[in-house]
Amino acid sequence: MSEGKIAVSYVVNNNEFNSKISQMKMNLGLLQTEVKNSAKEINLYGDNLKTLGSKQSALNDAINQSKKIIDTYNTSIEKNKVSLANNQEQLTKLSSRKKEVNTQYKEAVKLYGEESSQAKALKEQLDAVTEEYRNMNTRIATNKDNIVKHTAQMEKQRGTLLTLENDLKNVNKAIEENGKIITVEDHNIINGLGSAVCEIVAEAGKGKVHRIGVQDQFGESAPYEELLKKNGITSENIVKCAKDMID
């Protein structure tokens, strides 16, 4: 350390943090809009696996983004706490140095006069250390302000996360309750309606599908009603399959 200087200061880049957190919140806002849009679809088309699965996916994305925001706030809080401790330590050193230089300056004025080269050199040192002391106090105040603000914002984000998680629990429950489906089609069950529904169920991660239709076999010629009956496409078989799934 050179004479009259305190070598170390600790600064948290607020501009970089604010830019990052603003972008993350904007992304969360877009995801929350997706959640609202999926809720509107449920109101319009009912709580089927497609609409519920869409909301489930949107909620999962929003929850993950919310957790990232909380982690970012927490990291900032910890950085500011470390910075605060270090800056307070430096402030103590600056205070001692300021008193030391002030004493030397007063002695030089008494011995050589205020306009002497010795007094002027010490006055420059005193002004410099006083400025450093003032700046360090500003940094400490910023650290404390960041800790308070980011803690409050983190707790607010935790409230948002809790709301999203509760919403997801309700959606998962609804998916489980709506998870028994029968599809009926006068078409091969491969690459038909049943296959499309199975894709939605797979994406949702829950549910059971029973497909009624033409089995994966070569086509046959016969009267339409007979082909329907042979492939189980009858009201009696549909009722039987439904009862079996419920049981």
C-alpha cells in the first residue's frame, strides 16, 4: 500500500444485476401469459388432457423461471453481504489513516506553516483519504440497501412461486382425474385419433388410453355394420370398456 492510499474496495455491479433480473422477469411475464392463455382454453374447451397438459407445461416453465429469479436474488444478497463486510473493514482502516494524516497535517502547519510544502503535501493526502472514506461509506450504504431490497423482492418472488406450484398441483390432480380415456374411430388405431390422444397423454405424463377401432391388420371387405361389430366399434363394447377402466 502506497502512503495515503487504501488499496482495496469491494463493489457489486448493480447495473449488470438490474439488467439481468429485468430480462428474467420479462421472460417470466411471458410464461405467465402462456399460463393464462392455457387457462382460457380450459374455460373454452373443458379440462381435457390436451388443455390441461398445455397448462401443465406452461406452469412448469414458469416455475423453473421463478426459481432462477429467486436464485439470482439470493446470489446477489450473498455477494452484497461479503462486500459489506469487506468494505466495513476497509472503512475502519480508512478512519485510522484519516486520523493519522490529519494529526500529521496539523503538526506540519504548527511547525512549518500552512503554506509550507510539508503542510501542502499532507493536505493533499488528507483530502484524498477523506474522499476515499466518503466513497467507502457510499458503497456500504449501497450494500445495505441492496440486501434489504433484494431480500424483499426475493420473498415476493417466493410468493409467486408458491402460487404457481399450488396451481400446478391442481392441474396435476385434474389430469389424474381425467386420465382414463376411450377413443373410438372407424379407422386403423395406428396413426389415427387414438395415436394423437396417446401423444398428449405421454406429454402430460399421466393417464390411460384404450383405443377402439380397426386393429393393425389387413383390410377386409364386408358390410359396414359387420366390420364395425368385428372391430368392437359398438355401443355395447364401448360401455364394457368404460366399465372395465373404472373398475
